[in-house]
Amino acid sequence: MKKLLLGTVLAGVVAIGAACSNNSSMQGHDMSNMNMKEENTAQDSSKKLPLATNTEVLSGKEINLTAKEALLQINDKVKLPVYTYNGSVPGAQIRVKQGDNVKIVLKNELPEPTTIHWHGYPVPNNQDGVPGVTMDAIKPGETFTYEFTATVPGTYFYHSHQESAEQVDKGLYGTLIVEPKNEEKVDRDYTLVLDEWMSNPDEGNMDMSGMDHSNMNNGNSSDNQQMDMSSMGHNMNMYDIFTINGKSGAAVKPLKVKKGEKVRLRLINAGYMSHKLHLHGHEFKIVATDGQPLKDPQPIKDELLSIAPGERYDIEFIANNPGEWLLECHGDMEGTDGMKVKIQYEGQANNTDKENAKKDLPIVDMTKYGKHELGQFTLDQKYDVEYTMDLGTAMGKDGMVYTINGKTYPETAPVNVKTGDLVKVKLVNNSPKDLHPMHLHGHFFQVLSKNGKPITGSPLIKDTLNLKPGEEYVVAFKADNPGNWMFHCHDLHHASAGMVTEVKYTDYKSDYTPDPNNTTNKGE
């Protein structure tokens, strides 16, 4: 996989997309058909594209996806060109049962190559969808068939890994739900995906080489949802619309519940800013993170759940407080107000709630949440491989770069392992202002300590871990899925500007050989 030119890190971004499922076939709940007025916007005047359609929920022995262009109506004023799976943003939700053999046929009708990466899922390495590492990018007009067994239940998502900083921004992803064999039933099951958009993408479609975008991350040390855009030469909050399931503000259709029902919300952050969510009027439990269950989660009320790019949280609550309540994002950016959804009790029309997005509330500390018990790994056991990952921000010759141990991909040193090894990784964020949500492909890791202090809550098993400036975590995993796997920042702009390394199995022989003449393979 060839190294990307830093000058193209953000150039060409058309829109930041949102992906989700509305679970319409399970709940009669349609998050897409908003019947909003259409406008002849500047964005759609240059190309006549079809309007995005409703999100499907797909299951069965063979699932067909088509990557193609469309226009998405985000609210009654903004309509943007997007990339879609099956004509919708969000793309189709793939919903299967644990143990199923999953076969997905992807046809590429986009004007450029693409792939699918199964985010968080331990697929075989040759199904991981990273161009130049596990496969060639799928060219326009071509198809590729992905096959794997749904071994692990939980909430996941899928997205392009070909020039992902641009294609994911344009809406090219959907959700993957794997139902457990012995699932604890709930009455309502909603998937809510968080993201950010630019209402005027033409302003963002510029050559940003030489630009310091270290502050574009929502992302200073106080995690207070502010961006310093002064380095762009003029003040502009590019990402000014926050969305739930591709809709913003009043366009987000309410979630219907009945008194006494058990409600599950699957929360996925497909954008590149962290978002802090507040559930009004109810206690809730965090039952899983990154698809992995937590031990004896305790009830929470009026605390914020901070969700970083690439992370997933499943929360559950009992609908025991009739009325109309909000699930809303807290912060003070221009787009914050759009990231909220009403929870409406059927038969209860009265509005019993008020917004309080600027109220100072505590953030749930996941390192102390749930019942403490020993997991698979401990800090003091013997490990076969130990690796320190120093995450940094630096000025390169063509602009800002994001480094691992002072180097950018592909010069970063890989984590070399062999099958069966126990691996310990220390992650340290030495960037002065940037958040780094680090994502490991093909494996789950256990979080052992934060800032030198052992985890005191439930064993915390994840595939994406967010590090704020100055933070240090120690994680461990078993090398139990042979291949060559990416380990990178899931602020995809940081990944495309260098913050990528690989976990390489020295006893693995890939049957894939990159075509040296294929210049389309751009896995980040």
C-alpha cells in the first residue's frame, strides 16, 4: 500500500456521512422517509443523482450490496451528494445470528475504487478489506464477495477502507448486528449512529496541505467540542451539522416506546468527533462496549456517555416514566443542537422535557464501571511481545503529520507476533491537542490500566480505545487470528496523515500479492 500524499489528507471531502439502521422490519420504525421539501441546492445542480432511499435491514444466506451515488436530505434545508450502500445513507443494516455463515456480494457502481472493512469484527485476514494489504481495491463496475462466519455477537459496523478519510466522510458505511444464540429479548431495539456533516462541502473541498488541522478534532484536552480553525486563514466551522442516522434536528424521527418496555439503544460513532450523550428522564445501563458485554453494569442517571470515533455502546433502559424525553448531545458547537432524538411514549402526547445541552454533567468513567473481576489478562503476567506506541503530532514537509514512535506509515515499526503469543501494548498520547481513538483490526483487546492505575470496573474488552492528550493506557490481547492487521487512529484524517502501524504474524503467509502496477490501492 503506497503512502498517501499529505496534501490530499482532507482535499476532496464532499460530505461527512452518517450510517445506521432504523430496524424498520423489527419495530415498524422508519428513520429515513422524512417527506421533507426538496430544494435546488448548489450541491445537486452539477449532477442529477437519485434521492437516497430508505434504509433496508438485510439477512439471509446471501446479501447483496451496491455502492453507488445519491443525494441525501439531512434536514429541510440541506441536501448533499453522498456515497451509499444500496442507495441509502445509512447503508443497509446486515443482521445475522451468531454461527451464521455470512456471504456479502459487493458491486461497485461508484466512479472510483472501493472496499468494505468489517469494523471490530474478527474476520479472516483475507476478508478484512484493506487495499494493498489484504486485497486489491474493487474497481468501478467490478464485484467482490466477502465470506466469514459470525462467531462473535454484538454491535459492529462496516465501511470503506479505500481512501477512507474521504469515502467514509461521504456516507459509505452501514451497520452489522450479530444476534447471540441465546439472546436476552428486549421490546425495542434501535440503532443510532452519530456523525457530522458540512452544510457547504464546497468550502471544505480545498487543498489543505500545509494546514495545521490538529485542532479540528472536537478535540482539545478538555474534550469540550470546540474546533480552532484559525490556522485555515479564516474562521470556519466546517462540520456544522451533527446527525443521528443521517438526519438532524427536527428531521430525526422519534423513537416510540410503551410503558414497561425494555429498550435497547445501539450507539455507534461513525464520524470523527467524540460526542457526549445524555439520556433524559430514565436510568440506563451500559450493557456492552464495542460489542462486548460488561459484567453487572450498574444503573446510571444524568451522566454523559462519551462516544469516540469507531466506538459502539449498547445501553438499555426500562420505559417507566411516561411522556416525551430527549437523548441529546452535550456541547456548544454549532452542530450540537441537531444531534438529539425524542423518546415518545405511545399514547402520551405531552412534552415533559426540556433541552439542557450546555448543562455540566459528569462523564461515565468506563474504567470504573461494572463489577470488578479478573479478565483473561493481568498487568503482571508474562507476555511474549511488548510494544510501546507513542502517539504524536508533528509538522512534516507538506503539512501536519500524525506519528507512531516518531514515524508515519509505512515507516512505522510493526508489532511482530506469532500465533498464540500474548501481547501487551502501552499506548501514550503525546499530541498536545488531539484525541486519538486507536482501532485494532481483527482482534479484541483487554484494557488493563489507565494512567498507571489498574482498571477497577468490569473487564473492559474493546477494539477501539480513545486517548485524550497526556493519557496512557496498557492493553493486552492474544494473537489468535493470523494475518497482517492494521492498528491505526480512527480519526481517519489522522490515519491518512500517518498514524498507522500493523500487527504482523511472522508465521503467516498471505495468498495475496499486491499488484505493483495497481495505483488504486489506498487503504487509508
